[in-house]
Amino acid sequence: MPLQLKLVAELQGHEDRVWQVSWDPSGLRLASCSGDKSVRVWGPQTQSRFFTENGNAGHAWECVDTIDNAHKRTVRSVAFAPTGKALATASFDGTTAIWEKEDGIYECVATLEGHENETKSVAWSNSGQLLATCGRDRSVWIWESNGEGDFDCISVLMEHTNDVKMVAWHPKEEVLASFSYDDTIRVWKEEDDDWYSAATLTGHTSTVWAGAFSPDGVYLASASDDRTVRVWAQKKSTGGGMQEGFYYRPDTQFECVAVVPDTMHSRAIYSVSWAAASGASNEGDGLVHRGYLATGCGDSTLRVLNVTSQSSSAAEDGTSTGKVDVALECAVEHAHGLSDINSVQWNPAYAGWLATAGDDGVVRIWHLE
């Protein structure tokens, strides 16, 4: 029987569209950012029970912190650090701010400047030592923490030929993916203290708005204005098959192993998030559950896609064959009224919990059951 999304909470308070939501690592706080120049942090009133009753606890959520006038213009992106201590925000004013809570109030402890105009996305590496930003100026910046609350720019990457919409780090490796208005995805790696473009992924026919690595790091999903979702995997350096993991080399090549056709989404897909697999597999048919993709779209429909692949044990050389299937699990029409859905994010600590944000200025919490 197909799973369904149950609406659990509607979080209201922003006075303009909400661009992005970000869970903290504990899964008990959710940050949102908006065109109203503010950042809000939300949490359930009774944390100890909320995530333990299969979505039926029903405890109200509340805004536990607000950063008003966090920037001079729209706050486009927000991200909790892996420790949960710091919060990064990126703005159309061209700056990125780092916030930490001191004496019960979020204070700006660092401001990162350098982008020529609108900063579109900010993301922390898994270690928390690196921060990536990107912007309308076609660049990707990589910043390194000096351990004392300050960040130094260690690389400015200028390979994209148009706006860079989003950056996302690999969950296990210090490898970065960027998604651009130039219809491409670039994969970046550091070697001998020099960051370079290890691969360019082509296939989308319009703006690539967003992307997400699978939690196990084997696959990369991308979402586009062409109304498709593509799933990518790395080829082995030698021989056939696909390699289990994104471990980049100068000769790295990538292959699109699945395409969700443009008939499933009727407008641009602005956000995609990948939830960890349940661990279950279909015995006897060689399939492994790879988790769920959630997509946020301009057609105001929230979708959950079920991802499976052929078991690596099915391949003679012990690697994945690259065969991936992505099927619609469930959908919620008008999940944000008639508004665009700008952001979807699975909870990293509690399976089945999903946060969404839209042009209607509302943040919603859902449970997959």
C-alpha cells in the first residue's frame, strides 16, 4: 500500500515568501528564511514526544527564535552547521552571515563578503570546517574556518557561465556540487590545496535549480526548470559498471542513471531532498531501497519519489550496475495553496518527517506514513 504524507503543522509568522528551510542535526529545530529579511527558528513545544508517536502526537510548533533584519535584503538561504551551534545565512545583499546564540539571542559572529551581488546558497561541509557559497556573479566561493569564529576564503571558482543557484556538499567527502542557470552541474574537488572542477554533468535542458546527494553518498539527484529530476552516479575509472561512492579522480566520469520524465511535474522543480533508505530490500528480486526523494515544484504539488537500484551483489564485479528506478510514491496537490514550493527538506534524525516552504510565506511539517 503506498505511503501518504500527513500534514502535522503550519508555521506562520513570515511576512513574505519563505525561500528555504534547514533542520539542525538533532532534528529538533527548523530554521527558515524569507524575503522579509528575517530568519525564524521553530521547534515542537514537547520535543520528547513529538517524534515518537508516528506523526500523531499533535503537539503545536512554536517560533523559538527570530532574527529580524538579519540582512539588508532577502535572506535566500539558511543552513545549520553540523554541530548545530552556528547558523549560516546568505542574502541578496551579497553577504553571508554566521550566527551563534549568546545569552539566549542569536548574534552575528562573522560576515563573509566577496560576492559581487546576490548570494543564492550557503552550505556546510560534513566536517563543519568548510563553507560554500554561490551567487548571481557566476562564482562559487569556498571558505575555511580558522577555528576562532572567522572564515578565510580559500578558493573562488569561476567555471560556470551563468548564475549559480545552489551548492551542496557530499555527506562523507569534502566534495562539492554546484547547480547553475547554465544548465549544468559541476563537481568540485581539492587536490594539493587547489580546488578544481572534477566533472561537468550535462543533460538538463534548462536551469538546474537544486540538487541533493543520497545519504549514503552513492548518488546525486538534480532538479531543473526542464521539469525533470535526474539521478547521477560515478563510473569506475577502469572497466564497466558504476562505483559505489563519489570518490573523485581527475579522470572521473559520471552517468545519468535515471530520469524522472517531465510529464510528472508540470512546472519547474525548485528543490529536492533525499531521505535515507529504510534498509529494507525486496528479497529475491535483487533490488535495494535507496530512500525517498521529495520535490518542491512551481505547480504547488509536493511529491515523494521512491528510489530503488539493483543490488551491488547482483553485479559480477561487486559494483553497482547503475540501474536505478524512481517511481512516484505519493503527492499532495496545493501543498502550499496555489503558491510555488521553494524548499523541501527531510529531517536528518527522524525518519519520515519533512519540512516545506513556499511563496505563501508558510512553513509546513509533514509526516510520511
